[in-house]
Amino acid sequence: MRLSKERVRHMAENLTGCLQEEGHVEFIGERKGFVEVLEQAIIHELSVEDRVNAEVRQLLKAYEQQIDQGQVDYQKMFLMVKQKLVRERGIIL
């Protein structure tokens, strides 16, 4: 994830404030609970690319020997596999 947890928390706080000001949400209980759920949702969405990258690295371990021998360019293969997974799963990065 490229953003710090503090930055995500700040984003969730600001977004909550905007939603409340514009009348899109009204809090019956504590505002804090909504901010925490929103923060977790943002973190989950931001970590999608991290999870895809980890899966690609795992898949490329099968080609480790060819990569070490210079038969396959790791970066090109990484991008190709990542694009394929993203396309197949309909992920928006």
C-alpha cells in the first residue's frame, strides 16, 4: 500500500465530514465507528494491487530457472502476468 495508515485515517475523516455536510449520512451513534469502517474499506481497496503483485510473484517462481538463465525477462513477464490477472478478474487499479 502506498499510503500510510495515518493518511488513510485522515482521508476517511475528511470523507466522513463531507458526506455528513452534504446530507448523505446521518449518524445515530458515534461518528467514530463509521470512520473506522470507511478506513478499513479504503485500506482493503488500496491493498488489492499488493495482493495481485504477491500472486504474480508466486506464479513466476515456476519460471525461476529460465529467469536466472536470462531466457525470460522478469519485468516483462511480471507485467504480462499482472495485466492478464487484472483483465481476467475485472480489477480496476
